[in-house]
Amino acid sequence: MHQQIDKKHRYILLVILFLFLTTISNLKFSKNLNNLSNIKDLKVMGLSDHLNQKIKEKFGFLLNQNIFFVSEDFIKENLDEYKYLESYDAFKIFPSKLIINLKQTNFLANTIKNNKKYIVGSNGKLIDDKTINLNLDLPNIFGNFSKKDFISFFNIITESKLDYNEIKDIFFFKSGRWDIKTKSSILLKLPKNEIKIALDKAQNIIKNPEINYKVIDLRIANQVILSDE
């Protein structure tokens, strides 16, 4: 009887030892698996070296985080503060590499809002010019315009014969009308509608060196008024 009890005790001890060793093994396996899926390599690309490094430092806290738990929405939330970004792609290369590929917005014009200088991006956002710190030759926009209206106006210009790079200043009026001053100091007074047609007419006149003028007034349909004033 005593031998049977000893055998039973030994059996229980063996089972407990087996479970203990199995648990330890599973814990080590789980820990190794987690370490394997932690982010070890973070790469940010698509912008200048300076801006890439700046954003990489912003996301440095992701290193050693589990790659499975880093969502695209989370990355987007942290990129939204960078107004100079047009778009981005994030790629997970398992088990431990994260690549963030960025696309910079096009810089379209300078403007001033609340006594602060901004750059208007093709993404419709106002970008603090100190953030970019570039000496860009861009037109200046004056007036209380909406970003949506300006992007629409910019697209009309690019579809017209007028070269956007030859524009010095852009003026917006409360009526919703735009004027343009070229780098050769010619003022284009544009209508509220049929803007592309007006711009094409203006460009045809500008190309004619025999006409002297400082103002091309296109505000009245089917009429062009040239003036030296």
C-alpha cells in the first residue's frame, strides 16, 4: 500500500514538473515571438534628407513596438500635423520593418493670414513658411480667399495658355473675382466667369510685342480694354 502511494506521489510530481517546464517553454517561445515581431527598422523616405529625418525622429517611439499593433490610422493621425504632406504610404515588411513613404505637396503661392506668412500647398493647406525654410519664387496672394477657391483658380490657370511661373501677384476680391499681375508688371482684370477664355485672350495679347499697355481688362464679356494706367 505504501509503495502505491509513493508511486502516486512520484506521478503527480512528474506531471507538475512537466507542466512547469512546458509553461516556461511556452513563455520563452511567446517572448521570442513578440521580440521577433517588434519593429527594429524604421525607414522614412520621399522628402529631403532633413525632413525625412525630422519625421523619423517623430516616429522613433515605434521602435520595439509590436508591428501588428501599429495601424495605418495611427500613422495618419501622427502625420496630419505636417501640412506640407500631400499623401503617404506605410508598408509593413514582416517581421520587423516599417517603411513610411511620403509625398510632398506642391508649393503654389505665398500669402499672409493674421500677420503671419504662409505657403499655400496644392493639398489646400496653409504651411508655415518657417517649417519649409526654402527661398521659393512663388506668386503672392492678396485678399480673403478660401483655399478651395484658390485651388480651383490655380487649376484654371494651368489649363490656360498663361504660364503660371510668369505670375507675380494674385488678387482676390469679395465679389469672388480674381486679378493677376505678371512679372512684367501687366495687370489682368479677369471676369468672374469664363476665366480660362479670358486668360487665353490675355496671353495672346501679351505675346504681341507691338501693343503697349499696362492693363488688360477682360471683365466685360466679348470685350478687351487695354490701358496704360
